[in-house]
Amino acid sequence: MTPLPEVVVRVLGPADVMGAARPFRRAWCLELVVYLALHATGATAGSWTTALWPDQLPSAATRFSTASEARRALGCASDGSDHLPRGVGHLRLAASVTTDWVRFRALAAAHGAGAAEAHACALELVRGPLLAGLRAVDWAVLEGLHAEMERSIVQLAIDVAEHRLDRGEGRGAELAVRRGLLVSPYDERLYRLLFLAADLQGNPAGVESAMDELVRIVSGETAQQLHASEIGSVDPADWVHPQTMDVYRSLSRRPHPSAPARRRHLVG
């Protein structure tokens, strides 16, 4: 019988480990645990050392001490076995260790009755930029894992937001969109839904605030560089996608040249 997970490696935001026996005090130990957690079949010593130290491989002593300290920090499962079993040339986390990414995928795949609640729970697992705080994340980009996680989260956020909008739940749609923006702040599909969510809540200022936020991001300006008093003089059309402008103009109460008649429509 497969044991239930006792340790959760969280990667959908700042990387950390819940359920470890003690903090990861030695450099690179957390990095190793995250790498192994996202490689279900484990990894050879050559694979994980190259991933963590792509520019210069560590000594054998450093590699050994990193793995040993990671094992001690993770501790033991309830049956007394190591969460990170010893291995010769190959390391693999025990079944007692899982990730929030595994949990996200299971919840996101839910169908039928209870799917809406499961999808909402999946989005609640997203806490910030993916794998934040790690020294080495190039491997996640090169392997396509980072893009896969971002794509899955954004698509679920869009699906949930559109479902909530159809049900007249503007606040729920806004919350779903915000989870997506945590991992993909430049995705204008999310902002188009954010406009609609604000409008559905009877919040025209929210529509303008969302556009101001988007302009700041895509223009590369910080809030200090681009003050709120100056945003009104900036033409969003100079910065955002035409489809985004169409949705914005249909909802905005600011005067816009050649603005089309006010209308409600979802984004494709």
C-alpha cells in the first residue's frame, strides 16, 4: 500500500517544504529537494548536479554533503524510512513526499459534480511567481516545466473566471484572474477578464485601475516612475493589444476617440 504524502514541496510560489523535520540550513539542499520533487523517477548524480551547478560542477564532497544534509532536513516518514532514501548514483524521493504541483494537476483535472470547487481549490494553491527564491531555475525553463506550469495555471484561471462571469459572479472571476496574474503578469487575456469582472461588480473605477496596472507592466514603468496622476494622459492603445483595447473601450467611462458603443462580450 502506497503511503500517504507526509511532506509537501511547494513550488507554485516561493519554494519551501511543509512537513520537513528541520529547516534547510545548508546551501543548495532545498534546491536539490525541489529538483527531485519535480522529477518523479528521480535523477542521477550527474543530472541534478548539472542542473544545480550548470556553470561549474561541485566537488564530490560537496555533492555528498548536500544530499546528506537534505536527507537529514527532510527526516523520516511515519514508518521510519527516509523521505530521501540513500542511493548509489541515483536519488529519488519516497512516495511520502509530494508537491503542490501534483495536487494542482489532480484538482484541475476534476470533472462533473464538484469540479468548480476543485478548480477553485487548485487556484488557491498558487501563491506567487513559480519557484521563487531558488538560486537555480534554468533547468525548469530548459525542460519546459516552468512553461507547462504557467500555461496550466493561466488556462485554469481563464476557465474559472469565464465560468464565474457566466454565473454573474464578478468577485469570484476577479479572484481567479488574480491567481493567474501571479504567475503570468503580462498575459492580456487575464486583464480582459479583469475588466469584465470589475464591470460586472458595478465598479467602473476597477476597470480603469486594471488598465492602469496593465500599462505600468507592459511599459516597464514602476509606480514611482509613472504616478497615478500621469496615467490618464497615457494612451493605452500605444501599449496593449488591440483586442484588449476593444474590451476596455466597451466598458470604460473615460472619453476615448472613436470609442465604440458600450458593450459586453467575453474574450476568446
